[in-house]
Amino acid sequence: MATDLYTHPDYYNLDDLLTEEHKMVREATRAWIKQNVSPIIEDYYERAAFPQHLVKGLGEIGAFGPYIPQEYGGPGLDQISYGLIMQELERCDSGLRSTSSVQSSLVMYPIWRYGSEEQKQKWLPRLASGDALGCFGLTEPDHGSNPAGMITNFKEDGDHVILNGAKMWISNAPLSDVAVVWAKDETGRIHGLLVEKGMEGFTAPEMKGKLSLRASITGELIFDNVRVPKSNILPGRSGLGAPLSCLDSARFGIAWGALGAAMDCYDQALRYSKERTQFGVPIGAFQLTQKKLAEMITEITKAQLLTYRLGQLRNEGKATSAQISMAKRNNVEIALKIAREARQILGGMGITSEFSIMRHMANLESVVTYEGTHDIHLLITGMDVTGIPSFKRDLPEM
């Protein structure tokens, strides 16, 4: 058993399976967060403000597109390194990880996989360095879990297309220089388009009133007869499978990130249980407190093994969408449960901003819903093991 549980819960000595590069990446990310983010994150969260000045720093530590090849400005790291970066970011705050995973998996990934060489050269180096910020437009006001029902569309107009529609719940949107937007052509086929800031008819208003992910920025994407050059259409792939493959990459990062939030909550609860005394002994001496802590570290250990194996499969190009769904759903679920149990161990102190537990808990209420809801991921597993889809129905017209 690892002894340094305060800094890195590792009950099954998983670090023995990591390479020196993996550990260096994790430690570099952790050190940057400790210096630049941890001292300010509570203030930004309480003010519902996005710490935009951190964007360049995220680029400098390789948090934007960690697996993007060096020829396009990325670090060229493997999938486990990507996961470890997401883990450390979300140990601090889910909103910070959201900013990074959207930039990496939902913006850079589709440009890298499906973009033209000109599109890659134009955008990837700027996105990797943090000189540009991007967002991903798939979810619509009336189409969340059913993206195939989207109504955002474009029509041919010479060397351009005319884009109309709207997207909702879009991380990074108000500050983005480019939006990867998924829309239907005149035949109903889905394509990805690079919609750039400043294009006439394109607006990205901020969405206010969030009680979760308050340190990240969220907005809408509105397209009112936006003229987009045909050269901005991603040529490498069309159809719903294209955006879903991006979601696979993002969900993989979320599985690691949620684990980071769980680790932080457990760490705080463990420390507190040893320091807080009642009835003349530390509360960690009581059986019910030990039960909570033992269950927390058990679930964290199981989640660590799940993510590590998934990272190996991703590196080998063998991970399935269903396997990624299982990890995302499981790890967010255990993170939420651990946050709630940790809050109970801290008693009244658990609801204060002196500790990050309530912030994690509120943030995870978004994470359990976005990038595929908790229930949809369960049904993906059900479909995978039975071969029978249960979440698609031909409903009568109302």
C-alpha cells in the first residue's frame, strides 16, 4: 500500500505501472495548478467568473491537445498522459478541466482527425499554445441526448454555405475564436464547419445563472444566415459518427477528471478525520467514519484501474465507445458519492469555501449530465451487452 495518501491516493501502487514521462507530466501539471490556480479558484467560482488569464498557462503545460503531434504544435503525448493532466486539472476544479477538454477533444481533435492540411496548420498550433480558444457546437435547445435530431442546417451558396440555427450549453463559447459546429446539409447529412469569430450573423452570448461550473464560461451559438466558406467544412468525415468520435475522446478525459475530483474530496476527508476530535478522540477512530473512508478509497482504486486500462486500450486504438461510456458513468457516479460522504465527515465545515468539497459536488452535477447523461451511458452499456438498443423509439406524432 502506498503511504503518501495525502498527495496521491494510490492503494494498489498504480504508479508502478506509469512511465517516468507519465509521472513528470502529472507532477508538472500539479505544480502549475498549485502555484497558479489553487490560490484563486474559490474566488473565481464564487464570482462566477472565468479566469481567462490562465488560458496561456494551460497551453504552456501541454493541457491543450496533449496527444496532438508536435508537427501541429502539440506535445505528442500518449492517452494516459492526457488522462493524468485531466485528473490533475479536475482535482482543482471541474470547470478548469472542462475548458481544457473542450479545447483538446472537441475542437483540436476533429480538426486534427478530419480537417484539411490548411485547417490544421491554421488552427492547431494556435489552439495548442492558448493563443486561440475554441468551442464545440452539437447540443441544441431541443436536442441533447438525441443529436441526430438537430435542426441547425446550411445551404449551398456558390463558394460558401449559409448556416442557420442555434446551439446551447456550449463551454468556452463567448470567448472562442473558432467554433466546430455540426449541422445538416440539404440532404440531411451532418457535417462539421469551422465558424470563426466575427463572421456576420454569428453571435455567442454568455449564459448566466449557473450554480455549477461557475469558474468556466458557457454560452449559446446563434447562426443567422452566416456565410461560411466551403473551405471551412471539415472534409475528412461526415455523418453523426464524426461528432460522436470527438465525444469519445472528451468522455475519456472526463473519466480521469472525475477521478481527480474524487481524490481531492477523499484527501480532505481523510485529513480532517485525523485532526477533528470529538468525545476525546479523532473522528477517524469511529467505525462509521472508517466505513466511509474505506469505501471511498475502494471506489477510487477501482476507478484508477478502470481508467488506466482504458488508457492502454486508447493507446492501442482498441477502446470502444461503450467501454469509454462505462468509465465516464462509473467515475462520475463514484465522485459524486465520495463528495457527499466527504461533506458529511466534515460536518458543517464541509459546506464552507474553506474546503473544496461543496464546489466539487456542485460541479459534478454538471459533469454527470454533459457529454452524455448518466442514464444514457447506462443504456449504452445495456445495448452493448444485449445487442438491443433501448433508448430509440418511433413515437407517434403529437
